[in-house]
Amino acid sequence: MRRLITARSAPSKSSPSSLPSLSSGSPGPDRRTEARILDAAHTVFVRRGTAGARMQDIAKEAGVNQALLHYYFRSKERLSEAVFRRAATQLFPRVIEVMASEAGLEDKVARVVQLELDHLARTPYLPGYIISELTHQPERAKQLMSTMTGLNPEKVGPQVVSILRKQIDACVRAKTTRPIAPEQFMVNLVSLCIFPFAARPMLMALLGMDQQGFEQFIHRRRRDLAAFFLRALRP
């Protein structure tokens, strides 16, 4: 299997020239404290977006004072970037890995649907956050791709598309699949998985669903979506 995903280490931060006086304990860096702050920031940023998030809310969520936030991440912008990188690694890496694998097209469809719906059911705010961040800060698109894959963003898409094109062409020759551009194949599949979560509040209002109803909706979608997508490809 061709792998496009490589392990990425967390972005390093510059050591401050002088440490602030912190009421919460030792001035030395503590990975547990840093992780707790990042967990809290993730919760606040993903639910409120960068513009709506406040450092005091993140400090309260983490159970630390604001001086400690600034010690570890220096600014809201740096903390936002760290959260975005973390969120990016949760949304697409395994999907790209599946798309770039040697698995058959039908297997790829089933695996992508299962992976995406299972993960997004646990993190329903994630797609809305990623889309909002990219809308307001489009320069983060390259950051998103490099964080997810460890590769130059300009190389990721063409490699995945090339693999899909060969598989689709083979299926078309075998008369098991109608012609479709590999870019359309990939975008259609991922969009069908992500849209219900990105538009969750609108869908819940439109369809009169409460949280339990939405969860049941996703459960049915997990069961039906792969078959629906594959039927649309039949000649």
C-alpha cells in the first residue's frame, strides 16, 4: 500500500527569554499542562471559532491562569494555529491514506464512509470549525494539507488522483463503473460524509430533529451511504 501519511511532531515553540511569574507552580515547561491547555483551547476554538474564542474562556476551561496560556503559546494566534493543526490531523489523514491505497474502489468507499461517520459522530463540531477557519484564513489550506500528510501540498492531490484514475479507468473498461473524474469521485464521497455535520444545526431545524434524532439519522446514513454512492456509479 502506498502511504502518503507520515508522522508529524507537534510544532515547536520558541523558548521565552524571560519566564513570567506564574501562580500555578513551577516555571519550567510541563507537557501535561501544555496538553491540558491545548485540550481546552481545542474545545473552545472548535465550538466558537477563532474570532469568538477568548483567552479567559480557554484559561477557565483548562483550570489555569491567563499568564500560563501566554507562557506556553505566547498569543491567541499561536494557540489558534496549534489547535488548527491538531484539528486538521483528525479530519482527513486516514481518508487520504485509504484513497491512496491499493484497495478496490468499493472497499475504499465503504471504508471512507465508516471512518468519517464514526469519527465525526464523536466530533460533530469539527467540520464547521475547519470550514470557518479556511473561509476566514484561506492561507491555512496549505497548512491543512501539510499537517495531514507531511508532504508538500502540491504533491498530495495529484498522487491520490493518479491512483484513483487508474482504478476508475480499469472499472470502466470492465463495465462495472460509469466514467467519472477521480476528483469528482473523491469530492462527492467526502462531501456526502461531511455535509450533515457541517450543516448540523440547519438540518436539525429543517427536519425537526433533536440530538437523539440526529444521531439516529447518522446511524442510518452509516448503513445506507456506501450502497447509495456505489449504485450511482453503476453503468
